[in-house]
Amino acid sequence: MLALVVGVIALLVVFAIAAAVVGRETHRLVEEAPRPVFDLDEAVAWVAAALPFEVAAQLSHADVRQLLTWSLEHVATLGSTSNGHAPASPGPAVVATGETVDRVLDQARAAGLECTAEEVHAVVEAELGYLQAIGAIGPPEPPHPDLR
């Protein structure tokens, strides 16, 4: 009989500890925003589906994948200094769409991938839509009233 009582008490203690841990982790997860995860395969499918028909008819999924890869590489260089280290004062990253299009178009031409600036621009714009959809970036900021 004593073994049964000890066993029940042990089970209650284990249950209490498990409930406390689960409760703490649940509270922590509620407080923290989920981190966006960039999945290249998902991005290729999403971007390809978001492209205008004229562009989608010209670019294969492999082309879209390569254009996305070059675009991501370019954006990654915008967040680092010339020596490859993170900037001293991190702030919001600004993605210059025109600059990205030019860089990706140069890489496409160097690799022999035939595409137009309009096609690359459509891919970069759709990529920004994907990044917004997964929560990796926020919506574009409106122009400052003094800069109009």
C-alpha cells in the first residue's frame, strides 16, 4: 500500500513539473513573435505563381530560382560593410529595388540567362511580396512628407 501512495505522489510531482514547464514555454511563445523562415523552394513556387502571365511564360522555375538567389545575395551585401562584417549600428534594411534589378540583370547576362529588365523587376517585386507574406519585412514605408 505504501508503494502505491509513493507512486501516486511521484506521478503528481512529475505532472506538476511538466505542467509548470509547459505553461512557462506557452507564455514565452505567446510573448515572442514567430521568426519568419525563408524557404527557397516555397519562395520559387510563390514568386512564380505571383508573376504576370507574360513574365511567367518566359521564365522557368529554374530561372526564377536563380534570379531569387542572385537577388538574395545582393540584399545580403546591403546589410554588411565592405569588410564583410555587420554594420556598427544595425537599423532597418532598405532594399533598393532598382539597384537590385540592375545587379541581378548583370549577373543574369554574365551567366548567359536571357531575361529582360522587366522580367527581373517582376521577380524582385514578387519576392518582396513573398517576404512580406512570411513576415520577414514590413510594408513599404510611405514617403516622408518633407521629401515630396
